[in-house]
Amino acid sequence: MTQAPATARQTVLILGAYGLIGTEICRTLHACGHRVIASGRSAASAAKALPMLPFRRSDLSRMEPSDWTALVDGVDVIVNCAGALQDGPGDDLERLHHHAVKGLGETAAARGIRVVQISAAGVRPDHPTVFFASKARGDAALLASGANAVILRPGLVIGQSAYGGTTLLRMLAAVPLIQPQALPATPIQTVSLADLAEAVAIVASGHLPRGHTFDLVEDQTHSLSEIIAAHRRALGFPPARATLTLPRWMLAPTARIADALAHLGWRSPLRSTAIEVLADGVTGDPRPWQAQTGSSIAPLQETLTKAHLGPEHRLQARATLLMPLAVATLSLFWLLSGIIGLCQIGPAAEHLTRIGWPQTLATASVGFWAVVDVVLGLAILYRPFAARACLAMIGVSLIYIASATVFTPGMWADPLGPLVKVLPAMMLAAVTPALLETR
């Protein structure tokens, strides 16, 4: 796609700045010479992703009309990349996609600020999913506000970085030997992250008429199985020797499990909304954008070639695949350790009474640390605590090893190796926090 035409330096506020799409847009507009201000819920996440940009905190799901005034002060253009896939802890789609965007439009109209709204291909008000329906209501409210606004509706966004749906694609591509898939015939049109950012730059420059909505999708439509296979090739994984297509009836219980895990803070790409979106397909009409700009969105193969996916991306794909297994293994290990300790508290306490500990103290010590094991096994299942639970596991393991070495050194020679087995568990707990990072 052609680059955005040169324009005067503007102050651009990016809402949802440190997400997959927002980060690329920030970097592109910054490279164009604009003064870019990042905005989102977390200053720490923004500083990690965009250390060169100033930051203004915002939480669109809690924004009141009066909150916009200070946020948009001194701004020429607002790009709204904020969004969420599904209602959950901290995410209210109706407030985030509709009411907040309505307030944004009214404020922008009153102040003469240009707005670029990042929506999604396939949005319509009668869609059965809350995601698409709330997006459609927000888009309509923005256009009705009288603001100088343009709405961009990208297809499946693919770039060098990955998040959400693209993370799932890479995770599936990383499965060795077999290729698991579901809904293989689902029609999908893609857009490169770079093309999306360039489209935002074009709209932000003011060279397109206000009040228009454009789908940003490539000309060709692919099946989901073709897109997974293309990612497998681009990442350098060997071809699958067999394909495992999950029956459609398995998707509903899978989505329910993912939805339940969302209450523990896990934002799985297999939640019910994601499944419903995939079932409907991700398609749009590329012709209005082509007619308006004279440029086309890059096809999938060109997008993947220009993404330059290398060893680090293969490693990330494998890490994404292994992360839930690592968390489940650690949880099971510590839960079983604690439960067995409580069930066998008498025999376990004998190790201490044999070296002179009073029975009461020995029993209390075994019981206390067994409860600690259970607590850590549960804590890692709660996403906000997972990384800290891993660090606590390492600390508790060191206490176990040090205490056993001092009080019961003979356990090192135990043929079942109870202390030796703590070492790989410590290493897994040390590696898992790195697997948990998402941005």
C-alpha cells in the first residue's frame, strides 16, 4: 500500500496505544513526524512498549463525558484502538465500544478534533455477538455526533508481533507432527499490521472525506486451514504429517471452559466470542478503500514474507503452546504435594520426630507447609497472581531444600528422590513467568 502523504506535524492521541494495533500505529505516526501521545489503562505497559512517547491514562470502560476534556487537551487527532473481545473482569463492552465512543465523538465534534476509529470487519448492529453489536452502535454514535470521523474496519490483522487471534494461529502452527484445527473452511481476509498503520496515517492526514467507513482487507479470501498452513511455513516449522480436525460440537464446551477461565483473569483466544466470530468468518469489501486511495491491501503471502518471522518468533509460538501446560503442571504438582502431605501428615511428621522434634511441633510444621503448597497450587491458577506464585514456589522450594539438608540430610539419598525432584520443579517455576508475558 502507498505511504501516507506528507502533512503538517500534528498532535495525535492514541487510545489503546500499547496493544498490537496501537503500538504499530504509534510507531508509524511517530516516524511520520507527528507528536504522538500514548493512552491506556497501564502506564507501566505503555512505558515497556512505547518508552519514547508521553502517556495519558484512560480507561474507556469507566469514562464519563466530563473525563474527555482533560484527556484530549491540545490534541489534533484521536485514534481509537481501544477494545475488548468479550465482557469480563474489567471489561464492559457496551460502555467500552458504545458509550465511551459516543462521548469521544461528542467531545471531538465540539473541539474540532479529527477521529480515526478502529472497528472490525463484519460489524453490524443486528449481530448476535455483543462484540460486533456494541462496535456497530459505537460506530453509528460516532458518525451521528458530527465529528470529523472516519471508521476503519480491518480484517484479521497479521504482523511480526502477535496477540489474541494471531497468537492462537502461531500456537496451532507450532504443534509438532499433527495440525489441529477447527472450522477449517471459515472464510477469512487479512490485513497486514503495516498496511493498517499506513491507512491510519492517511486518514489522520485529513486527505480522506469525513463520515466514511472502509473495510481494510485483501482481495483474496482464504480458509482458516490455509492461513494456519501459511503461518506454519512462514515460521519455519516442518509440514504436519497429519491433520486433526476437531468436530464442531467440541467448540461449545471448549468455549465455556475458556469463558470460565476468564473469571480467573485468563484471556484465552478460545472464548465464546472468538469462536462465534470465526464461525461467521472475517470478510469485508476492499473496493471502497481502493477507489478512494488507489491502493490495495497486501495479500497474505506478501504480509507474511515482509513480517520476517525468524527463530525468535518460532520460540514465541512454542512458548505460547507450552505456557498452559506449564501452569497446569505446576498447579497439579503443588496441589498434590500439599494434599498428600495433609493426608499423610502422621508418616511425614515421623521424619522430624525421629531426629528429636516434639510430635506437636512436627505435625504442625508438616501441616503448615502442606497448606502452603495447596495455596500456591491454587494461586498460580489466578492470572494476576500467577507470576508471583511462581516466585513464591521457588522461595518455598529453597526453604524445603535448606531445611531438609540441615535437619534430614538422609533424604538426599532416598531412592525415590523427593528432594532431587524439587530441582526441576524449581526450574519450571523459574521459566513460567517468562511464558506468561503477553506484551
